[in-house]
Amino acid sequence: MKIAVCVKQVPDSWAEKKMISGLLDRENVDAVLNDLDEYAVEEALRIVEAHGEGHTVTIISMGPERATEAVRKALSMGADNAIVISDPALVGADALMTSKVLATTIASGGFDIVLCGTESTDARMSVVPAMLAQRLGWAQLTFAGSVVVDPASSAIQITRVTDAGLDTMKAQFPAVISVIEKINEPRYPSFKGIMAAKKKTIEMRPLATVGVDAVPSWSAVNDSTPRPARAAGIKLVDGGSGGNALVDFLADKKII
Amino acid sequence: MSEVLILAEYSQGIVAKTTTELITGGARAGQVTVVVLSDVGGGEDLAKQITQGPATSVLVVESNDFAQYGVAAAAEAISNIVAERKPAALLIGSSAFGKEVAGRVAVATDSGIITDAVDVSAQLVATQLVFGGSTTVHSHVSHGTAIITVRPNSITADVNPSSPAMSKITFDASAQAKLAEVVSSEPFVKGGRPELTEANIVVSGGRGTNGDFVAVETFADVLGAAVGASRAATDAGWYPHALQVGQTGKTVSPQLYVACGISGAIQHRAGMQTSKMIIVVNKDPDAPIFEIADFGVVGDLFAVLPQASDGVRARKS
Ligand SMILES: Cc1cc2nc3c(=O)[nH]c(=O)nc-3n(C[C@H](O)[C@H](O)[C@H](O)COP(=O)(O)OP(=O)(O)OC[C@H]3O[C@@H](n4cnc5c(N)ncnc54)[C@H](O)[C@@H]3O)c2cc1C
Ligand SMILES: Nc1ncnc2c1ncn2[C@@H]1O[C@H](COP(=O)(O)O)[C@@H](O)[C@H]1O
């Protein structure tokens, strides 16, 4: 099996984020591997480990050159190699463009399975995996809480966690899978893993080598304004009548 | 006048309130056609429930492929309609399913997409609250049909009666849309409480409940509220994942959110900090959740909540 895992580098969740001329300021914040993508990396490694030798995990990321830092973390967890698509023309790319670049890269790589997180913590769109399935014409197995792969018969079965319940879904290779954060516990890179990752290949691809023309994004920001921070509220220590005070507050605000 | 398509949302045969919110937003920009995707034979019962809000017509699309092939089949049916009618906009609720459908339709019809809007104007400018609600962004789609997913509970529904004209078509998914198949479904047992993302009030419990949600549920019930949970509570198996609030759970934006025994990790806040009002009950005065509370009680939830429940009951009687 050849497995690809799409990972994104995102600003640290705790970092204060700002917009500069309609785009997220990515320069002045700490950047990390999107934590929801760690579950996808972990699941890919588990699939490979469950089926012995001869299977590979390739990390694919689109982003600025410094995205290699996040990719290196995925490699230190145990992935084999990586492709980073980085190009000045991709600055501010929307999900349509991102999925096009990723899908074209995946299509040329001979992969059987692509794994994704369910959401990037910066954009929070939760659309790229579905877009990849649509573009590639592959089976979509998203929001998986468990994944079982049988390489011999090219079959995959997942449980999809939906708002309504659990769906068991099946498909044949090739497929796009996204995994939820309850699926596994991502491993910490070991010292050995970190050292080994330094020698692994990260292939840098400018857009021209991917074979996609940069197109303008089809959604555009008109304006962005910081909202006033929430004013500090009332805080009291319960001395036996905290519940009553809460009720008074509800009544005061006409909620009851 | 241009046309705006709305995807009706329903669960267990009941059309959701979100549908009327989408109709209301969409009608600002054009004549609204409500698309109902349903099993064969089920569409008319759903369509009949669309009696509120400024909808012009209801288009029922019936196919058993929707249940069997999920997102891919739904997206294909809608893509066909969008390709044929070229509406100005397509509005879909911002659920996990809704966003996936929107994403596929955007690719299939070469249209721009905006997710998690909290408002839509007559010019189809979408308002989003980003970076944990700290920034307001206005944006628009510049190519194709404006595909916008809208968060439940954001647009005030126009509930004036209406009687949209109904038409019905059938749909067969292509082989491309049948690559992933649902082989079985296990629905969550739903209680009698309001839907989490639609509720005006949400009362949530976290690790501080220690697995005992009775105080939280009782308080929710006296307020007619939905019950939510932090990830610590869903991970422990105390509450179903479907009721998790946060980054990897639901995003809620009720009039009032009550966080009980929840510390306020950034991932939890990501799902609730745009609530209009926030009340906190937590015994740790330094819990970060107090930073965003309009009203906070430092205290034991097992003492504060029962007293508050009694107090609300007393005032109501
Ligand atoms: C990738 C990822 C995704 C995540 N997604 C989510 C998500 O969607 N939603 C989410 O909620 N979390 C999410 N988390 C987890 C998040 O980081 C926190 O771990 C989680 O929110 C903590 O839950 P909690 O506040 O209930 O528990 P804790 O942080 O343990 O807090 C419990 C609180 O209860 C208080 N307490 C204890 N006993 C009492 C009592 N008797 N009365 C009153 N107060 C009491 C304590 O003072 C404490 O503040 C995610 C984490 C990761 C890494
Ligand atoms: N720029 C990117 N490079 C690689 N993978 C991405 C990128 N953007 C999104 N993804 C993948 O798509 C998932 C969903 O992202 P999103 O749709 O942006 O919320 C992420 O968890 C990643 O697996």
C-alpha cells in the first residue's frame, strides 16, 4: 500500500491571530502541525504497521516553505518521506485551490489511500477531504472513528461518526479518509525518530512542477474588524447562596 | 429576480428550525427554492412541514441512494440542480454533513465557497466570526454560485406563514457517487431535549461532574435547555460524542451557555465563545473559562446547580 497523509501547518491554537490585508498573518505567530492531522499520521502508521513490510507513508503538505517544520514532525513520528508544495502564487489560496493542488499531487503519486484530519484549526472549514474525494473521483470515507484496511482485497471499512449516530461504511481502494480525534492517541516522536527524520527526504515542489495554474481564489474578504473583547463579567464566590444569585442574574437578564 | 437554493435540514422525519433560518437569509437575495433530499416516498411529508418563512417553492428530490451513499450522492443531486438552474446562491446549514456537501458541490460546479457564516446580506456578503470570535470578517464569492454554509441559530427566522409550490423529481446516483457505501447505521438515542445547535440555552457539563450529569440535566430541564459536554466528559464515556461542544464537537451560539465543571480549554471555547451570554460554575477561581463569563460562580456545581434549579422552579410557579 502507498498511503498519503495530508497535513497542514497552522498557527499555534493559543496564538493571538490577526488579519493583514484580508489574510491571516502567518509570519508573526508560532506555527505547529495541525493537531487534528496528527491523528491521521498516527492512523496511517498503524495501518502500515499492522500489515508488515513494503508499505509506505508519504506526508503531503501545501504551505509556505516553513511548513517543512510541521512536516518534519510527521516524519519523526515515523512517516517515510514527504512532498511540500510551496509557491508564492499559492499565498492566500482558498480550499478550492488547495484541494486542486493536493489532488493533482496525489493523482500523480500512485497512492491507494489518502488520510486527512477532519479540520484545520486555522481555517476550520472541514471541506478539503470531501473536495479531494470529489476531485480525484475516489471513495469518500470521512469522519472515521475506526478504520480497517485489507490490502489483499483492497477493501476498507470505517465507522463514520455523524450527528445522527454511527454509520458503517465500506469501499475499495483508492479512497480519501478523514479521521476524528477519538480514533487513536498519536505517538510522541522518539529521539530515534527525530534523528531518523533529519535524513528523510522532503521534496519541495513549486507549482509549475505540480501542473496546476494558480487561479485567483473564488471567495474574497471585503473587510475584517477585531471585535471588542468580552467585558469582564460578575464573579462571585459561593457562600451558600451562589445558586440563588445565579437565578437573580437570569431574572435580571429576562431569561426567566 | 435571481434564485437562491436552500438545502432543507431534517432529522428523524422532522424538518429542523435551521431550514427556516436559511430561507430567511436566502430570501434577502432572491426567490427561495427549498431543496428536500429524501428517501423514496418520504419527500412530501417533509415538504408539507415547510410552512414558514419566505420560500417560493419546494423541490423534492427522492432517491434511496441518499441513505446508501451519503454525502457523495447528496452532493451529486444538488450539483446537478445547480448546474441546470445556475442559482445566485446555495445556502446549507453548517453541520459536518452540510459542509462536506457544500465542498463537493463547489468543486463540481466550479463555485466559490464560504463556510460558517453567521449572516448573509441581500448582496450575498457573508459575515463570519473567526479566530475564536475575536474578529468579524465580511466576504463574498466571486465565481459561480455563492455556496455559503450558515451556522444554526445565527439568522433570526422569519416565521410568517407561507405555502410554497411543491414539485418532485427522482434521482439516480452515478457510479462515481456510489464508491463508498453505508452498510449499516446505528442511530443515537435522542432524548426529549432541544437539538444542541438549535437550542436557545445550552447547559454543559465537564470533568467536574465526575460522571454525574443529574445536576446539569435538571438545571437544563428547568430552563428548557439542551445539554452539552466537554471532551473530557465524552472521552470518559459519560456523554455521547454527538453532544460534545468544541473544536472537534459542535459549535453552538445560543442566547445563553452555562458551563459547569469545565475549565475552558481553547478547544472547548472554540465551540461556544460566540454565545451571547455565558454563565460559569466552577470551583477553581482561576479556571480560564471565567475570562469569558458574564456571570461566574466560584463554587461546587453539586451545590450551586440544585439551588439554582429550585430557584428557577420557584419563580416559574
Ligand atoms: C485535538 C483536540 C481536540 C479537542 N477538541 C475538544 C472539543 O471539541 N471540546 C472540548 O471540550 N475539548 C476538546 N479538547 C480537549 C480540551 O483541550 C480539554 O482537555 C477539555 O475541554 C477539558 O474538559 P473539561 O474542562 O471538562 O475538564 P478539565 O480541564 O479537567 O476541567 C474540569 C473543571 O471542573 C472543575 N470542577 C471539578 N469539580 C467541580 C465541582 N464539583 N464543581 C464545579 N467545578 C468543578 C475544575 O475546577 C476544572 O476547572 C480537544 C483537545 C485536543 C488535543
Ligand atoms: N494546505 C494543506 N496541505 C495539506 N493538507 C491540508 C491543507 N489544508 C487542509 N488539509 C487537509 O484537510 C483537512 C481539513 O482541512 P480544512 O478543510 O481546511 O478544515 C486537514 O486536516 C488536512 O488533513
